Amino acid sequence: MYGVGILKGLGVTFKHFVDTFVDDIKWLGKKTSLDVFQQKQSLANKGMVTVEYPDEKIAVPERFRFIPFLVVYNYDDPEYAGQDWCTSWGICAKVCPPQCIWIVRSEGPDGKPIPEPEAFFIDIDICMNCGYCAEFCPFDAIKMDHDYELASYDRTSNHIFDKPKLQKEFRYWKSIAPTRAVEEAQARGGWEHKDAQKAARRGGSTRDAAAATTATATVAAPAADTKDTKREEVRARRAAAEAPVAESPIAENSEPTPATASAGSGETPWTASHDDMEKRKAAALARKAARAAKRGE
């Protein structure tokens, strides 16, 4: 019968329509709860499965990439409050495929460059969110943000982000990407920036670098074990080299080799007399000639 398939499809649609209202009545007044949101996003949910944006938003993955931002020290940091990690090295602007990054390096009164950007601009309309700038930055000073709601009516000024718009605290990066922050801390040897760690090791900072992170101990322990293992291997090789060489049986009518001679007499080949060296040379040539004659037979 014609039209049966259409009626079945409309029946499924109508069932979802009814289940949606039943679900809404069930969760009436609780739609803002996190448990309700997780329930509606799970396979156990019935009815409408579309996320009601902007009232509801799906959490983005940790490695989600959008507009880059500049990492600065926390604003309540006792020593480096709000200080840039960026040194205006410029590798991010060089590797950027659409060339949407502009950097102006700071200069001192004497005209010498200062490792800090005076101005930093990113045109978010051109940015392709590739993440090359964050990947190539050797100072971990630029990261990819999760904020994707950047639409506005004025693209000429609002969509060119300057340094104040791009700066965000380090704790913000740890909040949106906790796993990656821990991985980078382990690879770098601590939560602190490399410059702060160097200053702490030189004694130029009052910050306790050892207590700055527990990741330092996690990384230092395997490194220390590797060094101890290498030291033991070197000691073993040195002991084997210094141990006396066991005497090996020597064939009759043959001169001892330099190694066996030196082992038996306590004299090294390079300290032997000229006559002994000539004898050893003649004996070696004789053995070589005997072996050649034997092969010729």
C-alpha cells in the first residue's frame, strides 16, 4: 500500500515529539542542573537530543583549538605579577600560515631590545586556528584558547586582538587544559617558567623552586636513576680494564704477544725497549709467513 513508509516515518517523528514534552515535564525546573545536562546528552535520553544552545553548551575537548592567547604570570604572583612569558622572539609570526600575527619588540632607553613585546596583535578573522604558533613557541608563551564565541558587529576593531585582550593568567591555562599542563610541566621540569627556574637556581629569586611543583620530583627521579646506572657501568668497565689479564696458553716455538708479555712482566708495550719491540715484530712476521705458506700448500 502506497504511503505506509511515510506514515511510519511520521510516527517515529511524532513519538520523539511526545517524548520530548514528557522529558521536559520530568525535568521541569531542573534544566540548569549538571546532572540533567549529562542525562540529556547520554544515550538514555529520550525525545529531542539537540543541544538547546546557548542555554546549553557541549563541553569542548581539552585539545580544542581556537584563537591563541598569551600566557602571563598570575596577577597575584608575589614576584612576577602579570609579567609576560613572551620574549617577542617572533617564531610564531614566522610560522603562521595566514600571517595574522604582528609583534613589536620593546626597546630600552639605550635602544637595545628588551625580551618583552611592546605590542602584540592577532587578526582573528584571518587566524585559521592551526596551532602552529603554540607548537613552535620555545617559551610556551602562547596557547590555543577554548573561547569560540567571538562574534561582533564591528570587525574592523573588535576582531583585531591587541596585547591586553590576548593576555590570560597561567591558572586559566591549567583550568582549561589540566592534562596538557601537567604533561608540559613534567617535560619542562616544573610548573614555573624556564626563566624563573634558572633565576631560582642562580639564587636570584626568593621563590622556592623545589616547592613550586611536584612534577619536578617526578621528572628528577628517573633522571637520577639513569645517571646512577651510567656511573655503575663506567665503574664496571674501568674495573674490568684495570684487572690483570689471565695468562693464556702459548704455542711452542712462538713469541708471546705484546699483551701477554706486558701482562706477565708488568711492562706495557709502549714502555718496552727497542730490542724487545724488534723481536716481537720479527716473530709476528714469521708467524704471518708461516700461515701464508700453509695456505699455499
